[in-house]
Amino acid sequence: MGHQRASAVLVTGASGEMGHGLLGSLAAERAVGGPAVIAVDIRELDASIRAKCDHAFVGDICDHALLERLLAMYEITEIYHLAALLSTRSEFAPETAHQVNVGGTLNLLHLAAEQARSHGSTVRFFFPSSIAAYGMPDLKTKHAARAVDESSYCEPHTMYGCNKLAGEHLGRYYSAHYRKLAKDRIAHPVDFRSIRFPGIISADTVPSGGTSDYGPEMIHAAAAGTPYRCFVRPDSTIPFMTMPEAIEAATRLMRAPAARLTRCVYNVASFSPSAEDFAALVRDAFPNAQIDFDPDLGRQSIVDSWPAVCDDSAARRDWGWKPTYTLDGAFAEYLLPIIARRYGVRTATAGRHAGAPRLEG
Ligand code: SER
């Protein structure tokens, strides 16, 4: 049976933006006696990320042989399934996106269920879903809607959104109903937990292939001294949060007692700036920033279909979620200090940040 295999947490998409953030916190748990951390990514991990893992596999999550190998080597107790093609990239190759985003998720859920069968305990599974799971029919409805809860407007306009919604449903199925009619069925093999994340902004990395990328791109471009052409209108508004908040949310949800959870999928919310709000803060910090707005109709329509504000009351109630930052606080306390250091530049101390700590120079 499983007694010779090392117990491990598996992270897919480990070299992506969220993987960078998450591996830091898993490595900290590992250092104080937590389980081994094993990573899978289609690309070789860079050295700093590799150092945080016990074992890194380069491979495709659609490759059954790779997953079988993992199963043979490790007793996997938790999975963070982060690998995905983001929304803009997925629209250029929707069928491939489906294979990776849904097919990959199905493989990982199957792996989790097989692991549960082999070691006899439920495997906890984290799935990052997205505001892309929503589809507001038009701008008028979006602006009239106010905070959107998890069950409303789930008619996504993108393949990525359809894939995320499918992943949520598959997770719920593997948790509660997997192989309902099988004689050798095991009840509740997977404990599936998911968060519909807003756009995420990291001070350390820039995203690739997403549609909320204009937020992080704008600030990193200004710090790098590069002109930025924003692909959405100034009034475009969707929710965002910082990467540390996203990692805190994922780990907090994964540590929550199962009895406290009333659903599989939760919204979380921090702040909801317009693209112009974002640009104003970037210009405050980098007075020479060149930011133009040149909306791309297709990407604009995707952003317009995402809600402006999400209702996170279930997450607050069930597992104590609360955001760390306001928009101003995120700039002053997290983004600007780290980004300025990273690019070796100074930021102007802006009056707009009144009340927030002064920036490091
Ligand atoms: N940030 C993602 C994207 O833009 C949304 O989940 O695709």
C-alpha cells in the first residue's frame, strides 16, 4: 500500500505567477515539518522556484504517464492545480484551451481520487477559478448589478470562463458524487475548494495571456520606463487584488475546517478600480509615465463581461476572508516599494496616498 511513499503536496503550473507566490508559503510550511512539495510545469522551473520544491517534474498535465509516475512515487495529500491557459490566449486557441484547462483538471481530479483510494484519506484540492466564470450580458446590466454573488450571471463569454466553470462543476462532482453507481465507490475522495479570483497584480512578476493584464502591465511598464498602450477604455472596471492577498486567500481556504464550508466555490474581493484610477496612481508614482488608451474591441468586450464588484460575504462568513489592502494601500505598501527596488528606480511620494505610509526611496 502507500506506506513507502513520501507524503507530498503537488503544485501544477508551479512556474506561473501564482505558483511563484504559493511555493514561498508552502516552502515555509515545509521548513517547519510540513509535507514534501512537488511541482509540475510544462517549463523548467527557474532556480529560485526549484529551490523551494523537493522534486520538480517538467511535463504536461495532459500526459497520463507523468501523472501515473507521480502516483507511484508519492502519497499526495493536497493538490494546488494552478496550470491553465489564461483568457486572452485561450480565445486564440479555444479547443486547445479546453484540452489543457478542462482535460488537465479532469486528470488531476482523477489523480486525486485514485490517491484517496490508495492511501484511504480524502485529498484536498485547490482550484483557482476566476471572475471570468461570469458573463454580464451588457454594460448597463454590469453597472446596475452591484456586488455579484457566486450563483448569478454564470454565463461566461470566453472559452477560459467556460473552462473555469466546468472545472468548478467537475470538482464538485468528484467531491460529492464521483462514481455514484460503482460497487467499489469510496465516498468523498476529494475535498474540492475553489476561489473565483479577480485580476491579480504581483510586484514580482508580470502575467502573460490574461485579459486583466492591463493593470499589472501598466505599473511594470512605468517602472521600466516603457510607454504603455492600454487595451481597454479608461472607465473599464473589474475587481483586482494583490498576489499576497491571493495566496493568503488560497492558503486560508485550504486550512479552513471542512465543517465550516457551505460551498465549494467562493468569491473574494479587495478593490475595484477603473483603468483610469489605476493610471492615475501609476502617474502619481512615476510622473514621466506614458500611458495611452487604445481599446482593443475584443479584449474590451471580455472585460465588459466581467462584473465590476463581487460579493465575498460567503468567504468572509465561512473562513474569515478579509482583504489586506485598499487600492491606495496596495500601491503604497506593496506594489511601489517592491517594484521600485526591482527596477532600481525612485517613486514620487504622492499626495494621493495621504494616510498611507511614505514610500521607500
Ligand atoms: N487574470 C485572468 C485573465 O485575465 C482572469 O482569471 O485571464
